[in-house]
Amino acid sequence: MTAPSLRPLADQSVVVLGASSGIGRATALEFGRRGARVVVASRGVEALGTLVDELTGAGAQAVAVPTDITDEAAVDALVRAAEERFGRVDTWVTVPAVSIYGTVADISVAEFRRVLEVNFLGHVAAAKAAVPALERAGGGVLVGVASVESYRSLPLHAPYSASKFALRAFYDALRMELADAHSPVAVSTILPASIGTPFFEHSRSKTGAMPKPPPPVYAPELVAEAIVRAAEHPRREIPVGDAAIGFLAGQRLSPALSDAVLSIAGPRMQQTDRPDDGSDILDTPTPGPGRVRGAFADKLVGSSPITRAAGALARPGELMLRARRLVRHR
């Protein structure tokens, strides 16, 4: 049962905020491949330019709107630009995230604040701008990219984990409020495991070593496919990568045991034997033309049966929320 307000992908206008590299870039390309009209946004002007060239070169309709997610006025302007260019917004995807690796003792309060400003408050500002636009379109889907770290924090990653915990709670609260208001807008939260994007090279390191994703590492395109599927078939939460289920199950069944295991293995799993290069995107845009895959692209897992099942099967509670929207619509 699909809510009557959700259009097929080929008839959708989509905004992807955080499209310069990694998951956001892969998502924009997948939407374009499926026939959607795409508005791509991020701080990285050069990366947006190459992305629009790639999208239009493949026959998609696309436009770039440089946007800093921490600038509320810029996010509001992004909504106006999308509606002026394509008439409406049917799906909105919020991706941006920054990261710092280091101990709590070594990370400053200002650095904690910056991570929360982008990863949490930026998503809040985007949602406050996106939901009215989706409602003006008659309904649609707000997709927020969180992380398995929304449920299970990792050592050396406290600012990021904390921001993702807050982000999941925010999307949960928003989902319930929209249901109570009989809004035609669905909210899907994406929970990726380790994904082989430039995220790790773009993170700030206080350990002296270049960060890396804990194995197994999954292809960014796998997340993009889950997001695009949610644009037509929204689900409350979609874990991406079979390893995500292990993270979630460990936290649910024995968080103390997870603490013990990760306190031993976690720091080693997240650091390479290479020195950090001193560069990051905490305060500056993604440099260069932008890439989907990062330095670990030769070790990626390209499939996940659990991800596909999670995106295909609706839970009873999701069916209740969907039925409520259908009744209101009729």
C-alpha cells in the first residue's frame, strides 16, 4: 500500500543536500539515472559543477545550488530555488556530516560544537525548510542520513556518535508530530554501516593517524539505492549493510559487552598505519571535483540482503502510520 501522494521517480523533483561527494553524490546520480529531476546542493562549488555535468551528460535534468547547511537563510533559498526551477519538491534528502577522530580529552568543546552544528542542527534547519515544501507538493518523503552510530557509539568518535544519536531522536519526534498532524510527509532515517566514501579522508584526526572505516566496508551505491527506494516506498528506518544489524543487535542485547569489545578492538579498527595529512572539511568545503568513493574503494562489499529486506518490508507500526495518512487524504 503506497500513500497516494507519492509520485513515481520519473515524475519526481528531488533535492539532495550534501551532494558534493560520497553518499550524497552517489544518491544524486542514482536519482538522475532513474529519471528524477535533481537539485544538488553543498558547500563545494567545483564538486557541484562536475556533478551537474555528469547528470546532464547522462540525460538527467539537474541544477546546482551552493548551500551551507549551517546557514538557515541559504537552506530557505535552496527550497525557493528548487520550487522555482522544477515547480515542487517531492523528495528531500539531507546527507551532510563532518567528523573528528580523537579522545574526548583531546577534542575541544568548540570542535564538539561544530560537529553538532553540521550533523544535528543543520539537519534540523533542513527539515524545517523541507517539510512545508513537501506539503505544498501534496506529500512526499524526507530522507535523513544518520548512521549505525545513532544506536552504538564508537571510541575515538564521540562528537560524531553523539550528533547521530541526537539526529535519530529528532527524526523520531518529527515523524510522530507529522503523523499526529495528518501530514502527507513521510520521514525515513537511513542507518549506514561503514561506507567506502571520502568521509574518512575528510575527517579531522587528533590521533596522528589517518582514520579508516571498521570492516566490512560497503559501497556508497548501496546507500544510494536504499535512499532512492525510500523515495517511493518510505520506511521508518533502513539499516544499510549487513554489519549494521550486528551493531544494532549488540546494542540491544548486551550494550555492556559491546562496550567491552569495542574498547579493545574499536580504536585499532578505526586507524590506519598512515600518518594523518592534516586536511579536513570541518570548516571548509569539499575540495576538488568531488568523488563518490574514497581511499578504501578496492575493498567494498556491493550487496546486502538485509538492506534490501529492510527497504522492502514494512513493519506493522509503519502500516498504521501509512493508513492514517491514507484516511486523512481521502
